[in-house]
Amino acid sequence: MDEYRSKYTERGPDSSRIKNKDECFLLSEEHGVVQIKIAPISDLVCGMPPQDLSERNSDRAKFIWVIQKDSSPRILEKSGKVEFLESKRATHTNLTGGKKAYCGGEIWFQSEDTIYISGASGRYPPRDSQELEDICDAFRRLGYKVASLGWDSDRNWPYSLARGEYVHT
């Protein structure tokens, strides 16, 4: 992730998106937080990105991630380990304790070395399509085959739903 970090700056979360104080509670390993590692990895939940909103709201295979100065944590967004939170799910600010990060998003593991990435984070989204591509490149350098859900140029925001077939590179 060092090459990515050298091109971008950390920033605080978009505080307008924080709905309750639990969303800044710093989660830890006991809640399921693990660091993003070099592929292949094991002991993970596999799944595919949702294609519609009803799938998105019931997705139990979606991990959220952030890139920080010295770490890159990820966690299953919805699991029994985070149901104590008011929102009943982990947020990107739960991975940072409400502190700075470079970027955040969503990830689905198709297998131990094949992933789908979305830059969908209300608190630390990619600033533009190039940053999203640079994040994908950072995961590729860790040995993953990556498919990005892409960038919606009309909304200037990352896509959060799958739209057809993807090629992992």
C-alpha cells in the first residue's frame, strides 16, 4: 500500500455521515478486525457483490476496509461480533475510531486471491476515479486478482452495485 500512500493524503471522515457515537467506536480483533494481507488468504467469507438494493441490505459477505498511515484493516460489515453497535453493523469509522484515513470502501472475496472492490464509503470515499484505480493497483501488488465495481461519472461517486460481468486483472 506504500505506493498508493505516497500519492495521496489522509483526511478526516465526512462527519455529516456519522449517525451516532457508536459509529466512531474503534473495533478490534475481538470484533473481527484483521489487517489486509498478501494473497492468498484463508479463513474468510466468500461472496459476490450485490446487483440490487435488496441484496445490498442483506449482504453478509461484504467486508469494509480503510487504508491508514500504518495499517489497512478490514472487517465483515455485518456479523454477530458487531451487533452490539447501535447500527448493528460496522462502519468505516469503526475501523479508524473516527480518525484520519486515506480511503475506504467495500470488498468481496470470490476466493482466497480474487476480489471485487468498491470505493463506496460515505466517510472516506475515493476522491476520483483515478484514486479508485490506484487502490485496485495496490491490491494487485498484494497478489490479488481485482475487479472494480467502477466509477459513476454522472454522480462522481463509486458504484456500489454490480452491473454485469467483470474481468479480474
